Amino acid sequence: MEMATRRTRKPMVVGILSMVAGLFSLLGGIFVVILIFAVRSEQLFSGFFTDLFPTELHGFVQVVWAMSAFWCVVAVVMELLGGICAFKRQKWVLTLIGSCIAVLVMFPLGIPAVILTVLSQNEFK
């Protein structure tokens, strides 16, 4: 006979924290994409980024920022998946991964998300 686990609001709070961190990752990714175009554009940011980097490095800078944008997308997906799994109380490992990535993106939100995820492990299927 299994003991019934007590359902708390911890997974719901984890889901909210992970999704808010995912929103900030999305905003950061959008900003990085704008920066990619700003390196070669005189109109964006009044040509600040075209003057900031030498012309020879524009391609390299765009590649580095494109890799940053890719990792922002990965962070968004993992944080949102972790938040959704936390709301459903399923796949604790995926929720923990999303919470750990939230630590990297938004430190103040990520720490409580990881702590609450670990404390509510027995509530997940």
C-alpha cells in the first residue's frame, strides 16, 4: 500500500519561477539577435556597433553573437519545459534541469526554484 504524498504549492512556484526566467532568456535572445544585425547596420543604434568593432571582425562578432542567441533559445526551451513539467508534477529531472538553467539566467529566481524543486521531489510522478 502506497502512502499518499501531500501536495503542496512548491511545484507551482517552481513552474512560475522557471517560466519567468524563461521569459528573461527570451528577451535576452531577442536583444542578441538585434545586436547581430546592428554590427553591420548604420541605422541601428546610430551605427555604434559598426564603429565599435573593426570591419574585419564584423563576421566573427556576428558568429559569436549567433552562438549566444542559440544558447538563449536552448535556455528558453529548457526553462519553459521545466516550468510546464513542474505545473503537471511530472518529470522531476526535467524540472530540475530547467531550474538549474534558471540559476544561470536569473540568479535570484533560480536559487529558490532549485531549492523548491529538490524539496518537492516526492510530489512528482
